[in-house]
Amino acid sequence: MLATYKAKTNRSWITDLLFISIALGIFYLLCLGTHALFTPDEGRYSEVAREMIATGDYITPRLNGVAFLDKPIFYYWLQASAIKLFGLKEWALRFWPSMIALIGCLITYIAGRFLFNRRAGILSAIILATNPLYYGAAHYANLDLEVAVLIGNTLLFALLGLQSESNRQRTLFFLLAYLFCGLAALTKGLIGLAFPTMIIGAWILILNRWNILGKMRLLTGACIFIALTVPWYLLAQQANPQFFHFFFVVQQFERFLTQADFNNPTPAWFYLPVVLAGFLPWSIFIFQALIQHIKNVWRERSKHQAELYLLLWFVIIFLFFSFPKSKTVGYILPIFPALALLTGSYLSQYWDKPKSKAIFFATLSFIIVSFTIMVSCLLVPHIKSIEIAQGLAPYLTDTAILFFLSGLAGCYLLFKKNVAKLFSCLTIIAVSFLLILLSSAPAMNQKTIKPLAMQLKSVITAQDEVVTFYRYYQDLPLYLERRVTIVADWHATDIIHNDNWVRELWFGMPFQDTSAWLIEEPAFWKRWNSGKRVFVLMNTHDYKHFSEKTKSYKLGEYNDVALVSNRIVEA
């Protein structure tokens, strides 16, 4: 009987993992390459990977030929591998974010099943996979999703190790935790180590479980972490002598501890609406789930150690990112695996208790949210103070119809009081909304330079010079597959106070001589008036003044960008 039970259990593990992999694999790989790269992030980070392959230098990341040492190297290695395997294509550049998102969902299922039960694991994986912020990040080629999954996997495997009663399992889980911890630190720096240390440390302190330190294989873990991270940091310092100061002092500590001018200054409560909107539709359960788990831990924390760990994970990271003045939406993603597990285990508890008041109020909240979104989508195109991208209106209509139907479904489910039907309905709505969101990406992407870049690429030669005039279009070098010259005031005294592309490149200028391609206006006019053919991209407003100063030939225009040349270009 025991052997039969184990065989059935093993088969269910394999079945679940296979089904989740196939279903989410299709869902996440769908339409990866249907739209141009978004800027600045997708263009910037993909160009760094392209330049690695072009130069053969896999130690010093470069952006348009300038050392770009803001972040460690692992993400760029992944992107470079995708380019090597599949070529320089949009879907290839988004391949690894999608695959890593899938891995994060699989690990969440494994953790949910070990810590709670099979149903909780499946629900948690679905919840994580189908919220807009996680799904959107999985289709966006920057570091946020990768960092979130690597940190999440570190924390999940550490929790499994802390909860395991088998020495063999415990060792395996901790070794995997140290592996992902090293990769996280090689992707984003110190937070890859800081978050696990703070969360596990707080958990041990609250439970007074200091004896667990002797079972965590800390020495082995330190060796794994050092072997994964230290070699690149040392090689980067050797190649760029100012690297340690710039990376650790300027980018890691000053960015968090000071009020220096970094991107997106926001209030402390910024992440509350981000989480509520980014976790839809599952955010209707957030407060009930958190309250229920807090009550469980408060009553008897020794019996709810996993819940305590997940709550500490959520609170510590949420507060950590809420404290600094500089915030971006994607920073908060590392809390989502914990939030998915807390919500999934909560729903699993009430799966067979449909008459719960909490589920009734969650359904009521869902109805209100659905009709609110519907009305908002219908009104936005008619509000003059709100500018929406051209071509986005049909997708807003589709979203309004979807949430109108979901509101009606919610009204029906309000009286049926069936958690399984409610969850199925929410999943269908979430998937439908995410597919609409993905389909609308080309309409939302109004900053890409791809059309002009493709036009330019068809006529330029190796001897021509491509210049951007007081602008830098992050995807231009990528689509042209070459470095461009950039005109700006590189000696302006306020560069340090403006978190933009000028400061981004200015930070990297001391690491090499950039005088040949990061130039100021006097040098530009000499090149413009030389015998060389020069192509210039600039804002259409700037072009009006530019054309008054010199004779030029306008070759094209896209959105607010003009493409001009100092020579006649025959088609």
C-alpha cells in the first residue's frame, strides 16, 4: 500500500510539473516578437549584450562603446547566449525573461506543495503566472524579473531547507538556495545576499531557532557564493580600476542611503497601489489572506513557521524598497512569489468552505473592481487631459467588454458561493486580459526608433557616420548593429543631478577615451561640413532650428524624430 501511494504521489508530481511547464510555456512564449523593443530598458540592456558578442569582451559591459558598470554581468551573459543561439531578434531578446518567469512558477509550485499541499502549490503557481506585473515583466527584456525570480528561488529553497526533516533533502535545498543566491548577486549586486540574510535572520530570531545554523551548510554555501560571484568582480576591477568604488559606493550604497538624484522620486506609499493593481485579479484576496496568516502566526508561530517566513519576506522587502526616494515599478517584484504562496494557501484552506464571509466579500470586491475598470476604459479616450497612444482605443474597448462580462460573472458567483468556480473565472479573466495587454504592446510602444533605424540601415555604409543630436535613442545602436556618435554638452555642471541617458553615459566616460563618438556641438559641425556623409537623428522641434543653420536633406520622420543627412541620398 505504501509503495502504491508513493508511486501515485511521484506520478502526480511529474504530471503537475509537466502540465504547468507546457501550459505556461505556451502562454509565456506566445507573441514574444510581435513588437519592437521598448525604450529605454529593452534597447539599453539588449545593446549591452550585442556589444559583448561584437567585441568578444564578456567582462566589461558596454553601452554604445561606453563602459556600463551599473549592474553585474549575469543578465548580459544570458542575453548574449540568446543572441548567439537565435540571432538578433526581438523574441530572442525576450526569451530568457519568459523562461526564467516559468522557472519561478515551477519553483513556487514545488514550494507550495512541500509547505502546504498539492492544491496550494498549483493555485500559487497559477496566481504568480497570471498577475499583470509578473507577466508583463516576463515579456520585457530588463533585469527586474530575473532578479525577482533568482531572489525568490533563493528564499524558497532556503525555506524548504529550514522546514525539511530529511538531512539529504535539507542539504539539497540549501545548496540550491546558495546557487540562486550567487546568481542573484551576479545579476543585481548586494540585494541578492542582503534579502535572504535579513529574512532568514529575522525568522531565526523570532523563533529562537539558532540551532538551525549548524544545519545550513554555511561554509559550503559561502564557497558556492564566492565561486559564482568573486571571479567576475575581480576581473571587472582589473579591467576597470575605478569599478569597485563606482559599483559598490555610488550604485549600491548611495542610491539607497542618500537623497541623491536618481530616477523616479516617489512617496513612501508608492508600492501599495502598484501591488494592488499589479497583482490583479488576485489582489481581491490580499488583505484577507494576510490577516488570516497573521492571526495564525500570532496564535502559535511554532506551528506556522512557513507562514511567518513568507510574511517576513513580504514585509521586509516591501519596506526596504519603500524607504528610498528612488523607486521603479519593477523593483517590488521579489515579493510576488511570497504573496502568491500566501494567497494560494489561503484559498486552498477555503476551497471546501464556500460559505465563508471572506470569500463573499472578495467576490463582491471583484464585481466592484470589474465595473470600475470597465467604466474607466470607456471614459479614458474621452478625457482631453489624458493622452493615450494612437491605436490603443480598440484595446481599451476590448478590456471594457471583458470586465463587463467578468462583473456579470461575479454577480452570478456571488450567490453560488463556489470557490473553485470563482478561481476558474478569475483565471480565465486574468489570461484574457493579459493577452489583450500583450496584443496592445505595438500600440503602446511610441518611443521605438526601429522604423527609422531600418530605413537608415538600408542605405548606410561603413564609412558613413550616424549621429544623434542632443538625444540618444537606446534602441538605435541595436537595430543598426553599430555604435553611433552622440552630441551633447558633456561638460555641463548639472549632469550629476539629472538621472537620464546623459548621466548614464557620463558615468562610464572615465573608463575609456570616448572623444571620438561622445562629442560636443563644435566637433559635430566640423564633421557635418566635411566630405563625409553624415546621418543625423533629432527631435522634430530641434530640426526646425537645425534646418535654419545649415542645408540638410530630410529623409524621414517617425513620431517626433526626424532623420536628416548632409548629402542627397538616392533610394
